[in-house]
Amino acid sequence: MNTHHLLDEQQSPETGNKEMSAYAELIQHRAPELYIVSYALTREHIRAEQLLQDTIAAVWYECRKNKDQEMNVPLLIMQTLLVLDKKRQGKSRQNLSSIEVTSSESLPVKQMISQQSKQIEQAIDRMPASVRQVFLLTYLAEKDSSEMASYIGKTEKRVTRYLQQAMTIIAKEIGENSGDMLLSLLRKHFEEERETLRLNLAEKKWDSAVQQGLQDARQGKKPPGRTKNIAGWSISGIIAILAVTLLVLHPWTPQKIHEALNREGTLVVPDLSFMMETGEEDNLFKAKIDSGDYVELGQAMETDNGVRLILDAAMNFGREKLFWYTLEKGELQHFPYISGEIWDASETDLIGNIQGTNDFTSESDSSLKGMMILTKNDSSLLKSTEGALLKFVIETQEDQRNRNYTLSTPYPKLPEEEAKHVILHDSFTVEGQSFELTELIMTTEYTQVGLKPDPENRYSIDSIDSIVLETGTEENRRGYGTFEMGVDYLLFPSIYYEEFDHLRLSMEDTLANADPVLVVNTDNGKIVSSPKDAEDVTTELSIDQSTIEDGYFTVHFPIWKDTNFSISNRYEDAAGNTFFVQDHKYSEKGRPASLKLNDFSHVQPLTFHLEFNSASANDSQTGTQISIPLIGSTVNTKE
């Protein structure tokens, strides 16, 4: 038996399985590079997956069919990608039913906003297949001419000509002959796609295509159509090539930790060792690691002085996001201090920040490993992290001076547990204020209770801010207060992982921190909404416009019988704009209050916040507890 021949009829099934295992190992090792090329050629994730899947099955089929020949399998894989891509280009995109799906990811990439971008896309569509491939591999896959020459079986000189031809086509299309300007336009044009590719790599989005391609290969799936024989293939039996390269060149041995995966060095092979160590010490971590509930990152950032921060992996723990990292001090004598924040896509709203870095391993001479905890702010729990940024400040001491460096990297997409959603049909009333409960949403970050206030309510939602979410068992009850109250929702801490016999809302049967409001149209002097009934008014509201030429007017508030109150010096208009009063007077001519307002362009009506004095407050309430059941037990929320 010649072990250099692939799947010889006299070979045992055990030998065939070993060969398939070796091929699978080779594919797994080269998966990131293969996905980069597939994505660059197709410019869409779904199509990249299909191309990669077809290529994996097609190469295995060629290896079996040419078992008596020698083949350079790694080169064969890359060349087959290019061949199948040319076949794909030759078909009408509308007929690619195996690739087109109803998904946002399958929509064309070419959502261009400028005329130049449209012209660049038109130029790319007009390029010959080989020219187009070289162009996209240069600007998206960031391959150099020597690599592409080996892929297409041409000289580097020919590759350079192809690239020049592509640039000529684009220059004619957009009417720009400056080489520097063209390069600048192209860098900007592909910037978003390169970022998408980088994120897809960080999330290992190639994995499903690789697994399906290997499954198709095991089942002996034939290539889509007939693959042409590529001149220059040096075909060896897969066992011979894999055995020699394993012993000598190790082409598919794991890449070195923190080895660069792109030209800029912003994506590297992650080091998962410290995360695994953490899992050995904590059963909760271990369970999530064993279930694959984490993300390998390898996102690298470097300062001008050589300090490098690498985010190796991340895990979602509800509000807390755990990041395992490596910090390389470069030429510094001491390790720098790290602080960090999460900012939204517009970089205007702070979503969260580092609450602590801990569990450091013992420091080596040049690097240390650690785990940082980033926590979302109370006010940002409902905000999306889509497109968000991680910003770090590296504080160093150089030449007896403190220096700060700012680094940033895209916020990764972390695995999330599916929210538990329950429709509610209940209501409650407190001191005449009615609220209808609409829904219960439980996520790993928060618990949200939806409610619909009665339009006739005289007080704002703040009047029930003493409400508590009660959970647990009769013997062991737990209560959680709100950390945010919206117009139609209450936010409580997450109870996602809790087991409970009951879940209910609980509060005193009196309003807490009542915030009565008086809504007035100061243009016509009419009250739109009042905390008191009309029959309680002893002196009507009035507006003094006599000083309007001086830039202000005065609002004389009404008097209600048996009621004393004060008014906040802050008020809002109907557009939600906040203003401050120019001046206020109390108890003037028997009136409880008069406010001077600047003559701004208010959007009517205006909302004024009142505070009733204790003498007029309703003190007759008994303070009994009311309870509003939500759901019976944990089982009601299971999917």
C-alpha cells in the first residue's frame, strides 16, 4: 500500500479517516485567511460563506479524484476559491438562489451615498474577472503581489499590470488622474467594508461555513459545475504533503499567540490561557466557557511609545462585561495604569466604564494578563451597543512625567441570552392615579415593567417611585427598587437567573414624592391640566404681558382653597426644552406665587412643577401595603 496516495481502494477506513482529519485540521487553521479572501471577492458575508463552503467540498473532491497525483493542497484551496468566484461572477446575481436570502446581511453592499462611490462601483463591475479579483484582494483582503501571483499562477509583474489596469478603469470612470487622490478615495470607499470584515473575523463568522463545507466533503458532494484544471497545480497525495509539512514546515500548526492577522496588526491571535485559568477557579465562569458562551477577540491597540493593549476574549455577564486582556509595557520601566469607557456610535453618550481590573497574573518582564470589568450605566441599560466604541486611557510615567495615551477599538458583539417576555393584563390605582400594566421583560441586564398611565392622572410617574419589585419565596423575599422610570416603563435590576415562587410589585397605598404639575398655555392664559379641580379655585390664573417689551412676562398662579404650594424655578415647554424662571415672588397680594418668565420662543403649553406644603397634604392615609402580582413563578417565563 502506497500511503502517499489519497484514499487508495486498498486503504483501510481508519487511514481514510486520518486523512479527512488532517484535511479538516488544515482547513480550520487556514479558515481566517480563507474567509478574508472569500469576503473580499464576494463583499457579502452570506455569499462569502457559500463560496467558502463550496470551495472546501470541491478541494476534497479534487484530492480524491486525483489520488494518484501530487498536489499542493493549501495552494489548491486558494486557487479553487478564485475559480469558483469567477463562475459566480459569470452568473446573474438574481439567479443565485442558494446565496440570496431575506436578510439585512444579504442586501447589496453597494449602498453608496456619493456620486464618486457610485462611479467606483460601476468601474469595479466593468473590470475583467482577474483584474477585479486582484483589485479586491489588494484593497479588501490587503494581499501583496507575491501572494496573489501564487494564487492566480501568474508573475508578480502580471499582478502589477492587473492592478494598474484596475486603477485606469476607475480613473476614467470618475475623471480623476491623481494617483494620491485615487488611493485616498479608495481607502475611504472600502473603510466600512474592511471594518465589517474585521468584526466578522473577531466573531469567527466563518465557522458555520467551514463546518458545513467539511460535512459536504465527508458526504462526497461534487463541486458546483465542473471545475477547470488549474495549470501549475503540483498535486501530491494529501498524506504525503500533510506528513511532510507537518514534520518540516508545520503549515497548519496553531499560529503564535498575538501573531498579527492583518497588515495593520490591529487583529492578532488571542491568548485564551488566562480566561481558561479563571474558569478553573470559578464554576460559573467554567460553565460559560464550556458552553462556548464567550467571544475570542484579539483586538490590539498600540501607543506611540510601544505600549500594547490586547483584548483577548470577552464574556457577557448581564450589566457586567468581562474582558480578558494582555498589557505589554514596551520600553517602559513600569506597567501603565488603564482606565476605559464605552461610548455610543456617535461618541456623544457614555454607556459604561471600567469598574475594576483584577485577577492579575504574576508579571513577566514585558507583559501581564488580567481581567477588566466594564459595567453599563443605569441610564444606558436600554441603549444599544451596536457600533459603540471602547476607549482606553493609558497612563504612563516617562522621564519623571505623567503622560496619557488614548486608544480605541470597536465594541465587540457579545453573546446574549434571549430576553423573557410576558404580556401583562392588570392595573392598579393609588390615590386616584391609575396605571395599566402591559408587559414584563426580563433580560440579563435589567427587568422592565411596562405600564400605561391614565391620561387623567394629575401626577407624574415619579409619584410612585417608592414601588418595589418583589421576588423570591415566602420565607426568603427580596425587593428591588427602580433605577430608572420612564413615561411608560419601570426599570429594575435583573432577576434573569433567579428562581422564585412569586413576582410582584409592592408599594404603600399613598403616593411618594408626588410631583403635581400645572400645565398652562401662556399665550392665551388657559390651564390645560391642573392637580386640583376647577371648583377648588378661589383666584384664577392670570398672565401679565405689560412688560413684554422689556423681554419678560409674569405668570400669576391660581389660588386653591385649603392649599398652599411652592413652584419649582425650572419648567419645560411642549418640545421638552427646559427653562429657568427669571424671578419669582411668593405670597404677593394673597397669591401663593408669581413667576417672571423670559420672553423666549416657547412651544406651548408650558409645564410647571408644584410642591404642596405639608399643611395641605393629605395625611389621612393608613400607609397600608398594596401588592400587584405579575407572574406566579419562574416556570412561567421559560421559553
